[in-house]
Amino acid sequence: MFLLFWISLPTIQAQDFPFSQFYANPLYLNPALAGSDYCIRAGINYRNQWPSLPGAFLNYSASVDGFSEFLNGGLGLQVSYDKQGEASVTHFQVSGIYSYRLTLSRDVEARLALQAGYGQRGVNWNELILPSGLSGNQTVMPDFFNGNVNFPDFAAGFLLGYDNRFFLGSAVHHPTQPEIGFFENQQYKLGMKLTFHAGAHFGGNDNYHRSYRSNLEISPNILYQQQDEFRHLNLGSYFTLSPFVAGLWFRHAFNNSDAIILLIGLDHEQYRFGYSYDYTLSSLTNAAGGAHEVSFSYVFPCSKKSKRPKAIKCPTF
């Protein structure tokens, strides 16, 4: 078993976690979303993927961001930590973000963002139990093994909004593809991730037909992500009847149908809470336990200045 672990360790894929509540973790999705709420916003996220299998995939994430009039853009800080499977491969990342606001016309607003950060990838030996009965911390690791890999990391993003009703964005993460291999002389890079997302808002208080009084808002959206050979497409919609939010998506991994995603949430003026469940459709079936995801964010009150930019209205879950 331990021999198999050593053989497989160099090939363990370093893939970013695919969050189902995309916009509840905005800085993780696209750095151009920093400052999109104008007031200071803080959020935490938790995802437990395949909990019924030994060594579930866990991710913890926290962020804070807000808009700066002086800098004419958004500032953000993102921290994330994940643990992947029984091998206990961990990944810690902290990043700073600046998103510049660009007003193209009365109805068109754009954001251009840069992100820089520090990453660390390691193996948690304390959670390994070897066939001899020894724990991982009682085992002497060979000299050619580097248990912690540190690397700089970068990202860039773009966001465009029209009339507070339509939006589209794109982002590129890990463009330098940093070296993250555990073994000396091993060429193993963190793959570049490409993200494209778009959506719209219909109904609600901003509906053009003033005679339509319902507060029901429907927000169809699409998300495509690609990292190395991993690709997936999400199609679905949010349904909001304030303060309640529901969502339904189909995630397709191109090689196979991946999951149906169900969301319920509360969207208050200052706080937002969401829970989502991924029902697995792939060959794993739902015996793996799907995936549970929880998000919470709080928007701090701030003054409504006359220079407040026209928001690019994106979903909050």
C-alpha cells in the first residue's frame, strides 16, 4: 500500500476545486469580481466532495473585498485551503487582488483585474497509517522528496456588464504554470485554468415592464472551465423571490454527465447564506455521497456616495 502511494504520488492531479456556488465565492471564480458589491464584503465557503469515500476532498475558503474610490477599483484578499483524498495532499493559497473600474458608456461598465499570491503544496504525513502500523510522522522520508513546495501564483480577470441586466466575464489562473512537484528533478506543473461565465437577470424590481409587479427574478447563467485535460460546462438558473433563492444546474464534464446541482439560500441586504448539493450522475453514481457546499457572506453597511459606480449585477450564489 505504501509502495503504491509512492508510485502514485507524482501523478496526483493538482486541479482547482470546482465550486458549485460559483458567485458565493466571487474572488475564487474571477478576480474582476473584487469590489463588485461596492461596500466591504466578507465571506466563507466550505465544500465536502464525495464524503462517502475514504479520504474525502475538502476545501475551506475565506475572502474579503470592497471598492475604493481613491483607487477607482476593487481590492480583495482571498485565502483557501484544501485536502485531497487519503494521500492527504494539501494546498494552501493566499492572494491579493486589484480590479480596475472602466466606464465605457452610461450602460456599459467593465472591470480589469490582476491577482498575485503565494501557494504551498504539501503532504500531511500525520494522517497516513502505514502497513507496519507506524504513522506517517514516524517514517523517515528520502532526501529526494520535498514535502512542502512553495511557489508564487498569478491570475487575471475581465468582467463586462450592460444595463445592470446582462454580464459576461473571463479569467485565467496560474498563467505561469508554477512547478509543484514533490520530487527533485520532476517536471510537474500546476495547469493553467481558463474560466468563461455569462448570465442575465429577468423580472424583479428592475423589470422594464413597470406593470409587472412580481418580485420574482430569474437569472439564467452559463459557466465553462478548463484546466489541463479537465473540462466542465455548467448550465442552469437562479430563481429569487426575496429573500429566498433557489438554483438548479446541470454540470457536464464532456467525457460524461457529471452532476445535477441543487441550491437553496437566503439573500438579505446584508447577509447571504446558501447550501447546495451535487447529485452525481457519472459512473461513480451517488454512492460517493455527491458533494455538500455551504457559503456565508456579510456585506458591511457603507455610505451611498453620489460617485458610487453602476454595479455589474452578478448572482450572489
